[in-house]
Amino acid sequence: MAVHTVMTLERLCLVPVAISVCSSSVVRELEKTIVSSFLDSDEWKSLICKKLSRYLVLPLSKRLTYCIKPICFEITMWKTNHFEILGSSVHNPIDFFWDSMGTIDHLKTAKRLVHCHDLTLPQRFAIACHYCMVTEAQRLWNKASESEKNFLMKLAKPKEEVYYKSPKEIHTRITQGNAVLRFWIDWLQEGTKNEHDCEYFHSTLLWNRYIPVLSHLVQTLTSEEAVGFFSCRMKWNYRINNNERFFLSNLRLVDRTELFKTQPFEILVMHLQWPLQIEFIRMADCLWSHLTKRNFLDMLFVIVCEKINKQWKDYDYFELIREFWHRSPENFKQYVVQSNYFPCFEIYL
């Protein structure tokens, strides 16, 4: 599986600059405009180009703007996945730990945040719990005041909510509460201190897309469980974080082959996402025997509708779709040409 991505020298140089730009207060204000519609905005583009023109020659600053959008999207996805943990504080400046590929290292970022005093103690405790940091969770729980402990226990408990189906129909429902906090608070209060209980609990939550993936816990899965786990994660959002990418790169050949057979379309879509696009064509060559004609048609739609039409320029998607078409089996091409959808793609091929 092509997760040992080799970055070009230019991208390796541009990524740290793009991260620095994305961390500026002005760009943070425009973040929602940049990624919520997934369309280019003249406002943010002109602002960034003006900011960069002081430091870079025009061709280089233009290529740098193409890196900024996926990095802002990376930040937005992190905030979405951590909103339940941090609430509105996700919109405050976060000192992310970035890898060289321009993706957030979730675990190392979490290790920073548990020591960040800009966050409340309950928030830092919640991070430690969700990332299975036993020592930090114990330390923060022991440090918490009674009011902070009561607040955390309230978050953890199931609660009854009232909602209205109509002005005359009033109903109640029980909401689950935060199951992760509930487990950790019970575990800490019981005082058993068996760390294997924590690891086992978190391994049962790996299929929840909002629970952080910790590579050392994924490694405890059987081959069948690992394949099932990644199949589910890719179906949910076609994206994997840096921890998942690390584990995938170390999958046994037999498990990798099984993923190729069962999830070829999902794997290929995953390789359209930053920073894996440079491996897309090589991955397609590995998957032709597992892809169906309908998969091929759907993938053309994804490239055109999700990348080209939405003006993502972090990669040359015009060249990518032409190369993808050129290398496809002849019967796949015929299937598309004979379909009613061919006019949608013809201009790009």
C-alpha cells in the first residue's frame, strides 16, 4: 500500500511555509471561507498572495497558495473530530505538531495540549482520556478540584433531554453522555490501576470515527480485525490521519492484499487526498484487477466533481485524470464511452 509517500523537494520546502501562513491570525479568520465551501475565494487568495509577495517571487508564491488550502482543510478536519472533546475551544489558536508531509500528528499534538494551560483542566483531562494517556489522566484527575470533578462527571453521565416534535408534542430522550470520560472516571475512582483495562476499552472504540486511532492499540488487532477496521474508517470519510497511515504502511502483505480485494475504490479515493495524490497512479496500477467498471466511472466523477470543479490545485488533477484514463483497461474505457455520462468527462480526457 502506497503510504510511504515520497514528497518532492519543492513540496517539502513549501509545506513549512504554508503551515506558518495558515497559523497566522488573518488566515485563521478566513479559514471557514477557504474550506467550508471547498471553492476558491478571491478574498482569501488575494490576501495570501499579497502577504507572500513580500517574501517570495510570484511563481513560487502562486504554488504555495495551492498548499495552503489542503493544510487549512487538515486543520478544519482536526477541529471537527475534536469538537466533542474541546468544544468551542477548538477555534482558539492551537499549537499543532505537524509532520513533514503537511499533516497533523494527532498523538504528538495531544501530548502538547495536555500541558497547555490555555485549556481548562477538564479539557486537558478529556484529551488525556481520549488518547489513552494513563499517567496524564491520573495526574490531572488527582489535581482537579471537586467542582471540576463534578463537572466532568456531569459530562460523562447519560442525561434526559426534552425535545418537541410539534408545538403540542413534547418528548424526552436519553442521550448517551461521554462514554470515554465515564469509563476513565469509573476506572480512576475504583483505584484498580490496571492499564490493560484502558487499552482494552479503547481497542473496542476503534471503529468510532471520532475516537483517535492509536497505532499501538491497532497493533493488538488480529489480521481480520485490522482489515475490517480500516475498511470501516475508509468508508466513513476516505481519509486517514498520520497514525493510521503509519500502521497501514506496516500491514502484512496478506492483509494488504485483502484490503485491495475488498476496498479497492475506497483505497483509491483515499489516494486522492492530501498528501497521497502523488501515489494515486501507482496505486491505480495495483488495483485494476480489483476495480469494477462502475468503480472506474465513479472515480472519474470524484476527480471531476470533487477536485477539478471545486478548484483544488494542490495537485495537477487534469494531468492525473488523463493519465488515469490512459492506463485504464480498454473495456473500462468502452463502458464509460457508451454511458450517458461520457460528455461530462470528454473535455478532460
